[in-house]
Amino acid sequence: MPRRLALLALNRWEKGRHHSDDVATAVLAEADPAPAPADRRLFTELFFGVIRRRATLDAVFDAYSTVRRARAERSLLAALRVALYQLIFLDRVPPAAAVNECVRLLARGKEGRGAARARFAPGLLRAVARDIRRDVAPGGGEAAPAARDRLAVGDRVVAFGRPVFPDPAKDETAWLAAAWSYPAWLVARWRERMGAQAARVLLAAGNVAPPVTARVNTFRIDAPTLKKRLEAEGAGVEPAGRPDALRVVPPGDVAALRSFREGLFTVQDETPMNMVALLDVQPDDQVLDLCAAPGGKTIGICLAMGAGGRGTVTALDASPGGVARVRENLARLGLDRVETCRMDFLKASPDRRFDRVFLDAPCTNSGVIARRADLRWRLQPGDFAASAARQRALLGRAFDCLRPGGVLVYSTCSVDREENEEVARAVLAERPGARLIDTRLVMPQGGRHDGGFAALFSGSRS
């Protein structure tokens, strides 16, 4: 079932009308019977893994196929990508199972095409399975060797029996795009703007499953007690980088846990937690949270005030669905000092000023690319400039909501300078009374935390 569902989801996603998360949710909801937890996990690994590693899988197809990829049917390519993903990236799946299930799925095609496709697939897949050698050299990830026949897979190196990727000595950008599975223009952009090493760190992090971090609802429970509760519910728990956070491993469906439903924690990455901490919220502050959905940062602001604080938070979002999600998360955690409101902040503003303002601006999400499997394929070269223009407008209006001498944090989940430092300095130049206190750029660390940026400002005193 999981392979069939993955193929169904991939064919649906390839039509280009829906994001991968929405496709996965719909396919799982429609499945009858509902897949068992182990099947859900394999479906998730296959569907999102194939999307994330599509360029790599296509490079392998091109190296082993006698048929040009442009002439192959979409459904044939999807099935072969699912099988190749298992052969290359899932060493616990027997090669025969990956090959045979691919053939079985292809044979179900109509009008005689299924049989023809089923005859084509085994030769290609068996040749790949025969050639693959694992752990041929120590190390992997960003330290993997640059070679035409080798591929980093986590902390291992997989070798093929023939050249698969472009020659890194002649065109390292093309090699990275194929071996690490990104659009070549995006690889070139990051190498130019960040430098080769920082770009490699970012590319590597985007191919590692993101962590699930539980932020403790300190109004109801402390971290050691929550750890015991999670373990009693069957969840694995590791320390996180903050005393009020725990890492859940393997991630699983944390929303199904009783402790989650009881509002003992919310799910939020450590990086945005640390960005909220820059506000240095005091117990009696009046705080404005802009672009607040889904509410994780709003929750962090409330918790920072402390149970005895008399301050309030005003949480705004332009989307009615976004406002509903903020309210739902606040209600689950029992936080009631928040006024939520739907407002397009570029068209309207609150009628009062605040001690502290937090703006988590919409961005290209380049710092959380591991969480959005299809983001790398949806991004376009012009998106960064368009995003930065909107961010400058939002940040300018955010300053207008700040009381004299107040504190403002501008945050994104991007690691691209055009959306971060350049926006902060452009708006600061228009605000002669304001001061830039600090900036923080956090590069994603695969499996541990996301990337992001924050700029801390103090407002004019007049």
C-alpha cells in the first residue's frame, strides 16, 4: 500500500496545482483502508523523499536508461523514481522488493502500456541495484567527495558503477545541483552570495529530515515532567538546545499524543524560539505580534511574560484561516491574554502603539527548505526581490506601531541576505531615530534546527 499511495500522490503532485503537504494529507485521508502507522511512515518517506531528491534520481535514470527521459511517460518516471529512491537511500528495503513492487504497479497500466512499461523497468533497476556499493569511504553529508560516481547519503557514501553526475572539476554548480538535488540557478545564487562552504551547509541541511521540537508550556508543566509524560506515551525524547524544549524522536504524529491534546507543549523549532527571546519581553509589556499564524511566536511571547504578568499580546494575521489557527493553538495551551484580529497590515494598522513589536515577515523560506520538500522546485529567481519589497513595506509599518524607545524584532525563516540584512538596513536608513542593536543569522543544521534571521531594533525616542 505505501508504494501505491506514494505513486498516486506523486502523479497528483506532478500536475502542479497543489503543494506537496496538501497532496500527502489528501491522499492519506482518502486511503481505504487507512494505512497502518508503519505504512504511513514509509509513504511519507517515499513521497517527500522522491520530491526532495528528484534531480538526483533523474541523473541516475539518465545514466542507466536507454530511453531519453523527455520521452518517458510521467507515470513511468514516477514509479521508477520511487524504486530508485528505495535502492539508493533506503538500505533497509531489500532491492528485490523495490524492483518487484515497481513492476507490479506499472503492470496495472491500461491499453497494453502497463506490460511494456513493466518490461522496461526491471533491467534498469537491476543494473542500478547491481552497481551500488555503500560505505565506500568514511564520512558523508557536506564532507562527501566530489565525484561523478559517488553520492552522499546521510553519513555514508554510495558509489555507482559508472559516471552519474556532471564532472565537478568542470562545473561544480552543475554537480551540486544533480548530486544534491536543487535547481542549478539556486545553487549558483547561494554559492555567489554566501560562498561555497556556507552554500554546501545549506544544501546539505535541506536534505536531512527536520526535527520535531516540543516547546514546553511552562504555565502547566516543566521540562523534566513533560519528558516523563512523553516517554510514557511511547515517544522517544532527546534534550534540545533550550531548557524549555525537548526533541521528539522519531517524529511520528505528535498531534495524536495525549500530552499534546492537553496543551502541555506546542511544536516549534528552536530557531524561532530564540528569535522571540530577542524581544526580552517583560511581565507588563504591551506586545504586537505581526503575521502571527500559526501562533508559535505568540505562544512564546505569552510564556515569556510569566504567569503573573499583566501584559497583553495583540496578534494580527491577514488570513482568516491563519487567525483561526492562532486561536486554536492558544486555546489548547490555555493562554488567554491575547487579542487576535484579522488585519492586512499593509492596508491597516492598530490604533495604538506598543512597547514591543515582533514582525515575522513572509519570506522565501530558504532557511526551512528541509520542511518543505517541493519548495526548491517552486522557487523562482524573482521571488527573492519580490519578497524583500514586501518585507520593507511591512517593516516600515511595524516601526509606526512602536512606542518611543520601544523594541522591535524583524525576523524571517530565510537565510538569504536580500531578505534579511539588506531589508533591515534599507528601512533603518529611512528611520533616523531608530537604532539597529543586533542581527543574528542562523544557518540550518540538519536534524537539529532550522535556519533564520533576526534584526533587533530600538525605536526613536521622540
